[in-house]
Amino acid sequence: MERLGNDSCTQKSGNIAKIREIAKERGLKLSYISQQIGKSNGYLSEISGRNANVPSKYLPAIAEVLGTSVEYINGLVDNAD
């Protein structure tokens, strides 16, 4: 697994940018992911509007829904698997 120095996407826009990107690739809506992690429909959309970071405690569940790893979401590795 190759580690990357810093992913500009997550550094400038928070990890929500990578979550949006992966969700789009997989045909998933942020509202669906929010529901799957036990939050309100608009939870991730609200974070997305601020280009913020999703709290780390939710990342394992989000990664599971997206079929990827927390490390990939955070831009630490370049392989989604």
C-alpha cells in the first residue's frame, strides 16, 4: 500500500471532498450515507456546504458504506481498496 504525502483534495477542502468524490463514483447520495451512519439526511450535506472535515469517529462507518478505507478517505493511500 503506497502512502501519499498530502492529498490536496483533503487538505484544502476537508475530508468531505473525498467522501463526495467516492460517493459520486459509486452512485451514492450523501443523504443515503448519512442515514447509514445513523445521522440525519442532511448531516453530510451540511458539512459539505462548509467544505469541512467529517469527525473522525464517523469515518470508519462512512468508509464501510463506501467500500473503502479511512486512510483512502483521508488521502493517506492511493488505493481505494
